Amino acid sequence: MPAPAVSGTPGQVFRILHVSTGNVCRSPITERLTRQAVADRLGSTGGLVVESAGTWGHEGAPMEEHAARVLTEYGADPEGFLGRELLDEHVIQADLVLTATRDHRAQVISMGHSAGLRTFTLKEFTRLVRAIDMATLPAPTSADGLVERARALARAAAALRGWLLAPSPEADEVQDPYGAPFPYFRSVGEEINAALDPVVTALTGVPAGRR
């Protein structure tokens, strides 16, 4: 049965911030794939606002050409993207920060703003989300319901951190493809897409291909 579209003007929002280094490769790919996957499953992104920035962000720069090509292969839209340098206001506004590496995570947390409990590497968050009982989360039957589910998911993941450790530090990271040939970008895109799938399923309550 198709999932109902999450529509209407949300009374609240849940901001997801993806962070990498230059904000021209990994985080743009992750941002646009997240938006696409949520909209594909629910018909709308509802109250979810998905953005990105870079710890050494190329302010105003276009997405790297290979990164844009990766997105088009997934049917996602790379148009209109402009790089941003990570600012305090981005961290303050974010309800969930997902970084490419542990170093990015540490840099976000070092900015303060009580970011520790809501900042994870993407792969770390994926690993924690897989252990959460989805039946304990609110149903995303409206824009506000989607936001409440996202908040509950972030809290549950934070509560599990420290209990479910990665097999190795590198297992929680997505390496930087900047300057690499396109096949490496494609492999990074596959890695990001695989990590996002259980996250988007948990956020929306809809597995891929079910809408």
C-alpha cells in the first residue's frame, strides 16, 4: 500500500545538517540524496529541512562536477547548489548533525552549542539506528508527526551511543573523494546511499521501494 503523502504547512521543523570538509563533494551528495529519498517515500519532505556545510567550506562554490554526476545517476537534482562554510548558526539551528568523519564530528562538537548529543558521523548514526525498535517511534502521518518521529529517533540514537561500538574507527567514516577520478566518486556515492537507506527508512517509516 502506498504511503500517504506528508503535506500541509508544518508547524515545526527538524533540521538535518550534513558536514564534510569543502562542502563540494560528500556533504552535497548526502544532502541531496537525503531530500530525494524522503520525498520519494512520503511524497514530500514535510517538516524536514536538509542542509549541508563544510568545516573548510568553499563559500558560494558549485558542487564538484563528479559529485553532481553521481547525483544524476541516482536521479537526484544537483542544480542550484552553493557551498557554505560551517558557522555557529548552522550548528545552533540543527536538530541533527551528520558528518563524514570523526574529525568533522569533533570539530562540530568543539564549537559548543550543546552539539554533542545531536552530532554523529553518518555511518555511526546508521549503525545506531539499525538497533532501534521502529515500533517505539511516533508514526509520521503528518508534517508535525514526521518531525516528532525524527526527534525521537535522534534521542534514541544518542542513548545507544557508547553501547554499540564500531568494529574499527574507519568503519564510521566516509573518505574524501576530492581530486579522485569519477569511479571513486561513484563508490563514495554508493557508500553514502547505503548508509542513508536505513536512516531514511527510520525517519519516514517507509522502506525503499514501498511507496
